[in-house]
Amino acid sequence: MSFTIPPLMRERFDKEVAKYPPEQRASAVMACLSIVQDMTGWVSPDAEAAVGEYLGMPTIAVHEVTTFYNMYNQQPVGKYKLNVCTNLPCAARR
């Protein structure tokens, strides 16, 4: 694993994890992934492993969250990211 959680990122993780009971630490996974993306621009497989280790959950469980939601960039992206509405409720808003 080549991704190391920097101190500032760890502080932000700690603030999010503190919102949950100790036995539900994994509930902060989405917040932690958002922090990683905010600070690095995307969520790499190594970052997923680091988040999993920090939260005490399997890397595959973190990866499942990353791949389920389209708000997480799984590769570096350009300056702008265009999202196209592809589901019925979104299309019905017109």
C-alpha cells in the first residue's frame, strides 16, 4: 500500500468518526472517501485500502462504496466533470 494518510486528512477523518459510536466506526466511510477525494482529486485503490485499514473494515467493502456511488472519482479527472442524467426521476424533473 503506497497511500499514506497525511496528518491533516487524519484529523478530518477523526472528526467524522467521532460522530458515530465506536462500534459503528465504519459508518464514516462515505465521509472519509469524500475527504480523500477533496484532498487528492480522486480515490485510488491504495487510498481505499488506507481508509479500510483506518476504519477497521475490509478493503473490498470500501471499494463497494466507491463503485456504487458515482460521486467518487476512481481515476484522475480533468478540471470539469460533466454528469448526465440517466435515470427516470432525474429526467422527469424537466
